[in-house]
Amino acid sequence: MTIIDYTPFYYIFLAQTAIPPVVTGKFVQIRNGNTLYLIFSPKEFTKYHANIIERFCMDQGIEGSYDTRREKFAIRDQAWTIIGGGKFERDTNKKTIKLYDNSMAYGKFKAEGLKEALVALPEFAGYAVTIE
């Protein structure tokens, strides 16, 4: 699994402030072949799950576009699959992260195996992971 986290980009480069110990926001799960991407974005940076996917595609050079109502951003390359999304709350002091809720545009994220995959990553070593 590959983690993309827009938290440092937003707080350090855009807001020009320290990253707070508790960050809340939204996330999406995207798959390309056997690689699963979990993309986190603070609520202050991206209001909608579609904005996260748009940003990810822009950063990766992947073509995509919004639907006519601008509610969903679709990836044109069929090798990419948007699995779903949700919300997160990460507390670096308590070393906890909670993933919950869903995306109105893309549906609920796939929870199966997610907790085990997260705790195996260096970014979440020692974290208590809660999935609702």
C-alpha cells in the first residue's frame, strides 16, 4: 500500500504553519493493478473527495475530468479504480488514527485488511488504528 498525505503540503507550504497534533479530513482509496493508494487530505485543503482525486491525478500526470455536475472526478485510464472514501482523524500525540464514514460521490472505502496494512507501514508504526 502506498500512502499519499497532503497534510504537510497544506499546513507547511500553503498555510505556512506547523502541522497540528490532531488533523481531520477526508481520504480516498484508489487501486492501480496490485498497488493500493490511500490518499489523505486535511479538511481545510480539500472540501470534497473528488477534489482529492483531482489533486492526486494532477500530481501523478493522470488524465481525468469532472462530471457535468462537478460532483465526481473520473480517472480516464481504465487501469485505475476508485474504490471509495471516508473521513479520518489522526492524533500524532496519542498515536491514533480513525477511519470512518464514506464518500457521497464514491461510496464507502474497503475496510478489509486495511488496519493490518496500515500498522505495517512506517508512517503508522506504533499507532492504534480504528476502522468504523
